[in-house]
Amino acid sequence: MVVEKLASRDVTVGILGLGYVGTTLAAVLLKNGFKVVGCDINKSIVETLKHGCCHIKEKNLDHIFNKYKIDVTTDVDLTVRNSDIVIVTVQTPWFSSGPDLSYVINACKTISKNLSKRKLIIIESTLPIGTMRNVVLKILKSSGLNLGEFYLAYVPERILPGNALYEIEHNSRIIGVADEESGIVTKKFYSTFVKGKLYLTSFEIAEMVKLVENTYRYVNIALSNEIAILCKKLGLNSKEVIELANTHPRVNLLNPGPGVGGECLPKDTRFLLKVFEEMGIESKIIKASIMINESMPEYIAELIINSVPKGKISILGLAYKGNVADIRNSPSLKVIRKIKDHYNIYVHDPYIKINCNGIKVSDNLEEVLKDSNAIVILTDHDIYRYIDLNKISKLMKNKIIIDTRNIINKKLAESYGFKVLSV
Ligand SMILES: NC(=O)c1ccc[n+]([C@@H]2O[C@H](COP(=O)([O-])OP(=O)(O)OC[C@H]3O[C@@H](n4cnc5c(N)ncnc54)[C@H](O)[C@@H]3O)[C@@H](O)[C@H]2O)c1
């Protein structure tokens, strides 16, 4: 039985989906002594990992894959058959019509085909409310086995890209189950590598909690964006306003910026909005937040066009957030699209080596800044926070910085002759 083998780590964990979540989780489980089989239907991911390289950039990840051996395969059936615990970390994208559950459904169908008694199935992918009971459990039961014969839990992932390995081990986790046995087994499993608290609840509460967490952050950013726009009109430094407001013990405003990107926040907010709509309730606050956050790239584009003369312009940062290599839904892409007919655009991003979406990305900062009319900081990579303002002031044609992330020391920049416009 799984639970008795956990202490000695005599357990094989199969992970279905080696994207950001699955790969980082695999690394943590390897480090904690588990036998891990990583499975992805994408051959190139599997080949990359087979050759000892990693397709995901994350602090300490390469080091773990160098030190511990992961078995990787594209064979989903075999992975399920050979694993005591199967964790599903496939994507759950948002389409304009609603959530796309096809990847979860396909993974569950394969699990169902290969399900045997006492296997623990865990879903970590983000799900709309009701999916565990009405979709996942139903598919697994079509195997002929019933809950009690196998174990099932929903444990939504909560990691922050850029600090994922630490957070997998230290965050508290919500465990949604429909029977007591699954709760006991799943809690025991996570307690072997999670130092945070483990909270047991129902499928539906766990599903709702995951969506509420990210919607809270999304709405919070929308408020910060509006505050920043107002501060700009009033001639106040929004960074100082937000920092000082946050000294209140019960205030925690997030940073304003050029929009909200990434895979999770915009998507999870829409998942929750869809539930409101299905229940016949209008969520005015979510709708307004989407409008505000979605309008930020346009706001930034207008700021650029109104303040920077035509010619060369330098965009710093293509990733959707600092110190990661992820461009999914990145506001940078949206801003670039809106200003591309006005400027000769040069883009720098140290994390993104390839040219994406037809945009040429360089890692040579000097080349990107030389004879430029302005710097537009769109991503808060640390390297931009500590940029040598003195040195770059000598490279540029016009000394304008548009700092959409509020990371530049304005006074210092002004002392080198820069005009700094921030959000
Ligand atoms: N990226 C994050 O920071 C983050 C954080 C918390 C939660 N989540 C959620 O976790 C889930 C996964 O996110 P991600 O960013 O890792 O996605 P991803 O798109 O990077 O990775 C998913 C992987 O699953 C693979 N896959 C699809 N179907 C498969 C199958 N049947 N068998 C094996 N592999 C299969 C895909 O090829 C892909 O490589 C999503 O629901 C996401 O919302 C993501």
C-alpha cells in the first residue's frame, strides 16, 4: 500500500506534463528521494531532459537534474501503469469561449485505462469549479474501480515562477478530496516534502480557493494600476504612495505595471468570472479589473508615442515578469505590437535567447541602447534595477527612460541627465 511505502520512499511517482509545474515538481521529488518518471507528449521536451538539459529556466533546477536521475518518456500508458502515484500537471488554457479541459480529460482517460487498486491520482493543474467531481472522478470511475479502491485528490499548485523550487517545499497546500482515505494518503505524501501546512477540504472548496487566490491578486493589481494613473495626473510618485500605504499593517497593494501577463493570473480570473456568469451573477469588480489591466499596454503605448521622438527605441524586457524566461501573455508583446509602426524597435532580454513572435531579441545591452531615443523598461529583471545609468547615458541619443515597473532610481537617473517617466 502506498502509504506504508512512503516513509522509505519506495514509491514511483509519475508526472504527466513536464511544463513549468511538472518539471519543477519532478526536481523537488527527486531531491527528496523519490523515484520519478516524467512524462510528456511533447517529444522535444523529453529528448532535452534525456540529454541532461532542461527546457525550463529556474534557480537551481539544472543543478538538481545534474545530480539526480529522472526517467523520462512520452509513453503515458506506461507511466501510469508503472507509478504508485500519478500527478497530473498538464495545461488548462483559456479560450475565448471558456476553459479548455481537453488536456486534463485526455490525461484522465489514459489514467482510467491503466488504473489499478491503491494508486493515488493527484491533479495539480488549475481547474474550474466542479471539474474534479463531474469530470475527473467520472472518467476514473469508468475504469470499473471506485473511490476507496483508488485514491484521488486535487492539490492546486501555488508556485511563484522564479522561486518555484523553494515554494514547492515551503508553501502551504490545499488538498481537496471526496473521501477520507484519499485525504490521509495524499496528506502523508505531501508531508514527505512540504514544510508548509497542509489543509484538507472538499474538491469544490479547493477548486474555488485556487481561483480566488489569483483573482485577488489580479484585482489588486488593477487597483494599483488605477492608483498609478491617478498619481501620474496629480504629479505624485505612485511608487512612494503604494510603498507608504503598505506600511499599514493590513494593506498590501501589489505593483502597478504595463499589464498582467503569465499563464495563471489572467486565466484563473476568467475561470472565476465564467462561474459567476454561469450562476447568473454579474461580477462587476472582476469585469472592471480585466478592463483596467487589459488597457494598460495601450496606456503605455500612448505614453511612449507622446513622449519619444521617432527613430530607434530600446525595449528592456520581453518576459511577462522579472527574472523568468516566460513570455506567455506578456504585456511587452502587446506594447511592442502597438508601437511597431512608429519606431525602429530594439529588444533586450537576458532570459530569452530566441527570437519570438517575429521580434528580434538581443542579449547585448550596449547594442540595443546605442544611439537610442529612449529606454522603455517593460520587465522588472534585476539586471535593469542595477543598470549602470552613467555608462548608458553616454550611449544614447536622447536620454528618456519610461519605467513601467518603477525600478529605476529616478533621482539618480535625473542626475545623469535622464528624463524619467514612470507609471
Ligand atoms: N506556470 C505556473 O507558474 C503555474 C503555477 C500554478 C499553477 N499552474 C497551473 O498548472 C498547470 C500546468 O501549467 P504549466 O505552466 O506547467 O503548463 P505547460 O503548458 O508549461 O505544461 C504542460 C505540459 O503538459 C504536457 N501534456 C499535455 N497533455 C499531456 C498528457 N496527456 N500527458 C503528458 N503530458 C501532457 C504538454 O505537452 C506540456 O509540456 C496549468 O493548469 C496551470 O494553470 C501553473
